[in-house]
Amino acid sequence: MMDHASWVKAYEALIGRIPEHVRRARLILGGFSTCLDKYLSLHDLELARREAPGTPAEALFVELDQRAMRGIDSEFFIDWPEGPLWFDRRVDGRDALGGSSAQAAQQLAILGAPALIAVAERSKAQLSVIHENVLIATESGVLPRQSVAPNGDLTKPPHYIFEYTAGKAIGPSVVPRSSRTIVRFAPSALEHDSAFDQFSVQLAAESGGGIVCGFNGLPSDQLDGELDYAAEIAKAWKAGGLELIHLELGFYQRSAKRDRVLAAIGPIATSMGMSLTELIGLVPDTGSTQEKALRLGDTFGLSRVCVHADEWAMVLTRADADREREALMMGCLLASSRAATGYVDVPRNLPERSAFIAPPFPAFQWRNGWKIICCPTPYITTPAATIGLGDTFLAGTLLVLSASTPGSSIDNGQIKTGLSQKN
């Protein structure tokens, strides 16, 4: 078993391999979730709290505080169209890019790897938070965001992200775990971007992976139609030669809606990813985390299932184990870097406050034909931010898995652990 010093060495070596991974990366297709986020700290809203009594904000704060004290990642919808204006008048939030596929693309673009996303609404406010090198499809072809002109005003309200930090107080209570709650004041919709649909299908054969996500915020009465739309595009990607189609699950308030998504997209996807919280909610009647992931992979005939937690990450795979371990560590590295600074960036060093806590599973094992790989994250006890860490983790895994030689192992001085050998 590797100790703290060995993991430090392994992750520092991985930082040195980032340029090579970027050089070899193929295009990632990102559908169908792009939006504008506003970040707010739940600890810095005293003025808003004083003015909340008698308004819908009063009940909202009660809900947010309860979730913070439970230390959970979550999101929910509140039917209050005036909510964004109410908060904007009382607190300054930080605008940022939202949506799992868009945030993953943002990280890839900052690293220098290619990523194309669906963007239906191209307002100045929306485009301003997208990195200049993220690719967008237009009538003239696929262009970097910096070459795409804004068109129209922002029509859909932002998602409001309320963050809370472990060890800090909310009223008389202390938050047990750093996390966030995403609040939507209006129903979400998938990005119906006809240019993206056209070009992503054309580029499927030369791409390294595709992301399918964005269903958890959809109204129930629109879900089936939106699933049909997304499934049609994903099937076209697969028919066009795309080998890696990843479903990023997300948090669902109602299991029935989540199960409809799994029924429609699960059989098309080859890969699925989620947080530990989401996995527990998905497979509640099976004991261990590994058994839950195994059931999920077998049920949908997947090639890989990836689960990320605060202190560790795990993947079940039928592919090359060394390559998957490299992908897992890359995801952990990028997420930790974002947690430490609050921003997406290119890691130059391990975050100073990193700790490596022994994960609950062996580094490698075989189960029912699956290779199960687990590694510790460079864990940050009090992160500067928690939003988007799963999406940044996803970007890191896809950076490695999208490489131009998809069947090969990664060497480049990587620590050898015998993961490819059955013991």
C-alpha cells in the first residue's frame, strides 16, 4: 500500500505528464447542459436573511440551512420566478459557467485540449463566462468561443449556487462538511443547438468521447421528449464511431425521474459517472459501494462506472487498468486544484493543504470480470469552492481516456503497480 509520500510523488509526476496528455487528446463532445451560474456563500447573506421574513426566501433559507447541516451535495427547484431579482438586489454573486458538460469543456480548454459544447442561447452574458478556446458550432463551422458573436439577451435565469464551508457557523450551528446546494428558480431545458447536433455527429468518428447530461432539472412533463432528443443524438454518435459515451447522472429529487433517464440513456451509454451520494440513492438496497457500482454496470452493460467521493475515487472498468488509473488520478488532481483555489486552472503543483487519506477499498482488485481501481484524492479539508468539482473530475478522466491511441497503456515513467495483471 502506498503511503503519503508515495502518493505525493505519484501526483507530482502526473502533473509533469499533463502536456503529453493534452497533446494526445482528441475532441470531447459536450451535450446538453450549458447555463449561467451565480455563486453565493451561505455564510455571507446576513442582509438577505434579515429581509427574508414574510417572503419565499424565508422558507428557502430554512431548506438551505438544513441541507448545509446535513453536509450533502444537492439541488432543488423552487417555484419563485422573482427569486433571482430578490437576491440580486441584496447580494453580489459571482457569475460563472454552469452545466456539467460545459464545465468539463471549460477545464479541457484551459488545459489546451479540444472540446465542443452545445450552446443554444448565445447572449453576451452566457458567452462571457465560456473560455475563449471552448469550441462552439456555427453555420460557418466549428469555431472557438472568442470568434462567436453574441446574439440576443439572456432569457433563462441563472442557477444560484449556495456554498457552505466545514467548520464555519450558520447561526448557532457549525457546518460539518463543505458542499453546496444548487437552486433553480425556473425549470431547466436542454440545449437544443442544431449546429452542434450536426457537427458533433459529423465529428463523432474522430472524437475521443461524448458527454450526455442535463436531465435532472427538466420538468417531468417535458422529460420524455427531451430524452428522445438526446438519445437520438447519442445513438448517432455511436453509429458514427464514437466509442466512449458518458452519462453524468447528477442529483434527482425524485427517483422516478432518474429511473426514466437511466432507461432511456443507460443502454446507449458506455460509461456512467456520479458522486457517492448519487450512487447510494440510486442503489440503496445493496450493501457495499462496490456492489452498488457492479450492479449498475451489469444492469446497463457499461464498460466503466466511475464514482467520486471527497477523499477517494473509484472506477469499475473492462478496459486497460493502468490507463484507467491514470484517468482517475487526473480527475482527482484537477478537482483538488479547483477546490484549493476556487477556480479552474492548470495545476503546476499539488495544493499545499493536500492530504492523502487511505481509501476504503484496495488499489486494485477483480470482481465478476470487472477491474476495480481506487485511489485517494489530494484532499482539501476546507476547500475554497465545492461547485463543479465533479465536472472538473470528469474533464480529467476524459482528458486521459480520449487519447489518440485508445487501446494503449500509459507509461511515461508512471509508477508501476501491476494493475494490468490479474493476481
